[in-house]
Amino acid sequence: MLVPEVMFVIWPKDRLTRFEVARVIGARALQIALGAPILVKAKQDRFDPTGLAEEEFKECMIPMTIKRTLPSREVVVVDIKTSIKNWLEDHHGKI
């Protein structure tokens, strides 16, 4: 019996998946909650780490690197600033 080759779809380096967006915002919110410097001007008077992380995302100020490990074990580094800009364009500025 022949086993067909499995075809993998490789996500473009300049695009984020919805899971990566959630992970980036959640990780950044945790950093802010633990005392990391805030990179945007706070618009509200109460402290909301998730809201601040979303604002940083919208302004492309997320200080992170995304590395994807492909099924071939190759590691791809994602350009986060371009990826965020593309995400915001594709989703009309919404997260």
C-alpha cells in the first residue's frame, strides 16, 4: 500500500495566524501586568494590561519575535511589524 505524500501549507512569513495574535497580546499583557514598561500612552485612568497590549498591537509597538517551527523542523522568524500591519489591514483595524 502506498502512502500519499502529506502536503503542508506553510503560512506566509508576513502574516499572523489568529492563534499567534492571541498569544502575542496575551504574552504582552502578562509582561505589562508584571511591571514591563508600557510603550503607548494610556488612554484610560484605570490599569488594564490587556487593553494596553491591544493598543500596543494596533500601533505596532510589540517588542517580540515570533519563531515558527515547521513540520520539517525548520525555524522561520516572522517579521512582526509587517505582520501586524498586514493583520490590521486585513481585519480593518480590529483585533
